[in-house]
Amino acid sequence: MIRICDDAEQLSRSAAELFVEQAQQAVAARGRFCVALAGGSTPERCYQLLAKPPLRELVPWAKTHVFWGDERCVPDSDPRSNARMAHAALLDQVPLPAAQIHLMACAENPAAAAQTYAALLQDFFPRSEPRFDLVLLGLGEDGHTASLFPETPALREKVRLVVPVQKPGEDFARLTLSAPAINSARLVVFLVSGKNKAAILSEILEGPSGRFPAQLITPVQGELLWLVDRAAIGQVPL
Ligand code: 6PG
């Protein structure tokens, strides 16, 4: 499903409203809301909107658990940290218990951290594959999502829930949810904004499958939503 927003601000507002809706539905149905946040820059404004009235008061924070789709293995204070951005934009401004913020802390030992995070997910979702109520994802211009980068072994991961990644050219490692872990979610939402994403978005939505990591995201028993703005959808004939 594709939902087109006029601009980045409306995309952020739509994403924040969707977050509220999913949170309320999850808590009503299952007593808790489990969300995996995206990194990068696109989701920041969405997080800021959730940190302020009126949306702030509509999220059942006491029953919300926050995870990440991926993280850079850098110190928490490092400006490249996805958790740092989420804390600044949202998590430090809302009454979310610290014990319900599940950081992908991997600055020391990415391989061990991947196993630890996977074990956390298995404990947290004991009866089945992780069933995040919502996974937010961004899209890179090379078609990556989370830290599933083209031509990396993580793309072939079918068993592990969390894997360490070394993106060529980066001097730090990353952790990422594997495609199967993401695909077990109830709802996966890509947030895609800006004309710099138009070419890749057109390739992904219109071109053959199986060419880009983002095309691995096909929820097994859940929904997939592309939340895009006009600048990004420009080239896609709908
Ligand atoms: C990361 C993100 C990554 C991001 C895309 C889009 O940690 O880098 O998880 O997948 O979502 O690169 O980034 P922008 O939103 O900044 O365009």
C-alpha cells in the first residue's frame, strides 16, 4: 500500500498519527505496544511530533516498548547513534519507563551484542517470531533499509533475528534486524521523503523484485505501507 503525503511535514504528521493509532490498538488488544524505530534523518520530525501535545498525550507510554531496527556501533553520545537521535527527539520528552527502552548497545562487541539483542527479542516474544506491532523503516538511495545493505551477507540471513554488519567504507560496525525479524511484524512502514529518493523508490515500486534490500521486506502475516511524499513519488506512475 502507498500513501502519498504533500510534503515532509505532512509525512511526519501522518507517521506520528499512525504510531498513535497502532499504539492504542495494540494496547487495547494485547496490553502492550512494541515498536522498532528507524534511524537516519527522515523519522526525526515524526518523533518530535510524538513528543509534543496533542499526540504525546495519546500514546500509552506506560505500556510501550521501544526497540530499534538497526544501530550504529558507536558510543551513545556519538551524533551517528540512532538511539541518541531518538532520545533527543522523543524518548527524553515522554513518560516511557527506561526499562522499556531496549537499546541495541553494540559499541563494544557487535557480534556478542547481536546475540544479546536476539535473545532479548526471543525472551520478549516467547511464543513466536518477534511480532513487533510496528516497524518504522527508512530507505537509502542504494535501496538499503535498516542496515541491510546491498551485497552484504546480512541479506541472506534466514535464521538469526539480529546480525552484525560492516558497511563497506564505514569505520564502525552496525547491528540490524534481519529481514525475517522485520517480516514478522504486524505493520511495517517505510518513511520516504525527498526528491533524492525518487529514483530508488521508482525502481523498487515499479521495477523487478529481488534487486534491492528494501524489497526483502514482505511481512509474512502483516501489512506493508509506503508512506511517501510527492517529492519522492514523483517518477512513479500510479
Ligand atoms: C541508518 C538507518 C538507515 C536509514 C536510511 C535512510 O541507521 O542509517 O537505519 O536505514 O533509514 O539510510 O536515511 P535518511 O532517512 O537519513 O534518508
